[in-house]
Amino acid sequence: MSNGVLLSQFELPRVPVGDWFEALVNWLNNNIGPLFDLINLVLSSAVSGLTYALTFLPQLIMVLVFSALALWLRSWRFALFSLIGFGLIASMREFDRAMQTLSLVLVASIIAVLIAIPVGILAARNQRVSMVVRPVLDLMQTMPAFVYLIPVIFFFNIGEVPGVVATVIFALPPGVRLTELGIRHVDKEVVEAGEAFGAPNRKILTGIQLPLATPSIMAGINQVIMLSLSMVVIAGMVGAQGLGTDIYQAVTRVQLSLGFEAGLSVVILAVYLDRITAVLSDRSPVARAERKAARTG
């Protein structure tokens, strides 16, 4: 008997995890298919409606709108960057696709935040929930993003919806983690003071913990948006219109100029959204109090 045959007798039996997962997906599709159809309709309508709103006005007007928003929220320097950046996107004939990408990112980010913050609050206030959530988040963060495409395409076919769903799954973990972290790091003495005054748990959460955890929560929202933008190529692969389509086409056809223009447009969008979320964090009551304390100290 050869060594190979002898060693093969000691191999572990195959565990058909993939077959079990396929059976689960088939069961879900056969039993709650109408729910997936409803989700498909809602998400596609949200992305299409937001894209229509962002592309309804002429491109020059929208460039000025983005610049005015930057001036109001931050500074004239950021407004100048926005004017040049979005003007460059328009001059590269990528503005409509950039707005399609922005719509997809905003819809996915809003859904991810609406899920992440409540889950993060539950995890921060309940150790058992935290113990269950953490390994799930680890799995979501370590799983290759392309793996998410297999079930979502099966459930939702191709288009914007699989891109939104895959983006939500990919971008969700930092929102949950930073929300939980921010609430857990709130000074216990402040919470105990609220309890001593007889404040109910809901009031302690909304009046003490959430306001003090706002910088951490906003950092999580920022990470959610940045990770959502990083998924534009994935969205382009599953048929979602936007900059991801141009990037995917440039990669498959080796079109250097198209890939550079689409990639530069993604960078401009990323910088703009990053600065906007940073401003919202800086304007939180905690951030203002810290700056005031630093000036008086």
C-alpha cells in the first residue's frame, strides 16, 4: 500500500457547509420571495428617486449647490475645493455617473446607520448581545466582499439593489463597533449621577450617553460612508450604474484614461463626504464643550 493511500485513510470527512448554505438560500427564496421583491422595489425606487433629484437641475447649478453647502458648513477653502472638484467631474463628463454613485452610497449608508446605531446601543447596554454581535461583525469584516454578491444576486438579480445590499453588509461593522465603544466609554460617574437624580434608563441614554458618545458615533458614520464608497466597483460589477461601471469597464478593457477619470471622481466624492461628516462631528455639543474648555484652560 502506497503512502498516499495510507494517508488518505486518515483524512477528515467532508463537511458540506456550502451545500447547507445553498439549501438555506433556496429555502429563503422559495418561502419569503415576496419580501425580497418588496425590498427590491423599495431600494431601487429610493436609489432612482435620489438620482433623479441630484441630476434634475443642470450640472453647473448642482456644482454651485455643493459649493454653497461646503461654504455654509465649513469654510471658503472647502467651498473652493468643492467648486473645482465637482467642476472637474462635470468637465470629465462623469457628473451624472458620480451622482448615481452618490445616490447608491447615501442610500446604503443611511440603511447601515439605521441598523448600526440601535445594534451598537443594545451591545453597549447588554453584555450578552455584545458577545453575540462581535463574532458576527468579525465575520462580516473578514469575509471577502465578492462573496456577498453570490446570495444577493440570487435574491435580487442584477442592478442597483444587490450593490446596495452588499454595501450595507460590508459597511455596517464600524458603525456598530464605534457606537458601542462610544457608549461604553462614557464616564460612569456621569451616568451614576443621572441615576442618583432618579433619571430613567431611557433618559440616561438619550440625555447623557448618546450626546457624550456623539464623536465616536460620528466617526462610525464617517467610516460607514467611506467603506460604502469603496464598494462602488462591486456595485458596477453587478449592474449598478455609476462610477463603478466605468471603473469595471476600464479594468476589463484596459482603458487607462477612463479608469483614471472615474477613480479621480471617486476620490473627490470621498473627500467631500469625509469633510462634511467631520463638520457634523465638530458641531456636536461635546466637541463645542471640549473646544470651549481648551480655550478657557
